Amino acid sequence: MKTLAATLLALAALAAVAPAAAHPHARGIDARQHVQAQRIGAGVVQGRLTRCEAARLGHRAARIEGRERAYRASWGLQPVERRDLNRRLDALSHDIREQRIDGNGCF
């Protein structure tokens, strides 16, 4: 239960920026993270994601957030780092979509 609470807290922290444009990469890293956190939360509320799936996806989102912080702490977010984060966010977005429709639960 503590893990779920920590995950939901991390997801809420990611939800700080509102989406700005239609194309995911045009919105920026923070906005994409916000949208993904909303999608995970909505999946739990709608019953399409189990708590276990949401926790796993939330942990991946938190790791991406940590990598972003590390990138920004060095010399700011460089183009190659932005591409890396976008690639990771693309993969997470795909996995959110897959987990919401597969109905397998968490094993």
C-alpha cells in the first residue's frame, strides 16, 4: 500500500504542467509526463489498469523523471538527451496503451 501511495504521489508530482500542443513532442517533456500520469490515473479509475500495472508504469515514469533531473542538473537538457527522453516517453506511452487494453493484469 505504501508503494501505491508513493507511486500515486510521484504521478501527481509529474502532473505539474498542462499540455500545450497536439503533437506529443511539441508539448515538451514535462507536459508529456503530465499527460501520461493522467492516462495512468484514468486507467485505474476506469478499471482498465490494475494497481499493480499502474505501480509498474508509475515506477517507469519516475525513473524517466529522475533521468530528466540528472540531465538538467548537468549542462541543461541537450538535444541528444531530449531525444533520449522522448524515446523513453514514447515507449512508456505505448506500454500504457497496451496495458489498458490487454486485460491480463499483473503477474
